[in-house]
Amino acid sequence: MSSSTTGALEVLGAAAAFGAMAVFARWAYADGVSPATLLFLRFLLAALVLVPWVVVARLAWPRGRALLALFLMGALGYAGMSACYFNALNHASAGTVALLLYLFPAIVLLLSAVLFKERLTGRRLLTLALALAGLAV
């Protein structure tokens, strides 16, 4: 199998897993799991998979400023977004929460045009149209 086929299959698998996350979260909530516990388990499972991979592949661990930046992006950025996402599932349907989550690229594009006076080029408008079309699908 070619590397491009392998890469495409990996992307499709990741997309399917990410898309199913809300369904699994709903099942966990029905069994009494809290959002905080679910997030802890999610990140623990990721660590249990990724740390051995880094060790076996002998990848270099980040150091200094790179480590700090990665920690802040993960701890504040991604973990914060994940906490908001999983808590939102307690207040709205999984479909509504997913639509709002995937609407963020369009929101960022429009806010960058309004707040930072970035030009809405043809390419950016096409990207906006594709993002909105994806939401409609």
C-alpha cells in the first residue's frame, strides 16, 4: 500500500473517531461519568499510547521554550476547548454541539476580517463557502 493511501486511510480513521467522540461521550454520561472524568480518561489513554511510541521511535522530547509552548497549547488551548465541548454535550444535542464546533473556522475568518481588517480574498471566501457547505451536509 502506498504511503499516500496509508495517509488517506489514517486521516479518514481519525476523522471518524473524532466525529464519533460525541456519541461515546453521551454513552459515558448515561453511565454516570462526569465531563472531568471523561477528559481525564481521554488524555490518559492518549498518553498511554503516545509515550511508548515516542520512546520506541526514539523521538526527541521537546525542551525549553518549545516544551513550555506545547504545554500551554495543550493544557490551556486544547484541554480548555475539550472541556467546553464535553460540558456543552450536557446542555445541547450532540449534533448542535458538533455544528457549533465545526463552525469555528468560519467564525475565525469573519472575525479576522472585522477585527483585524484582513482582506476576504476569493480563496478565503471559497474556503468559507466550503466550510458552510460541509456544515449543511
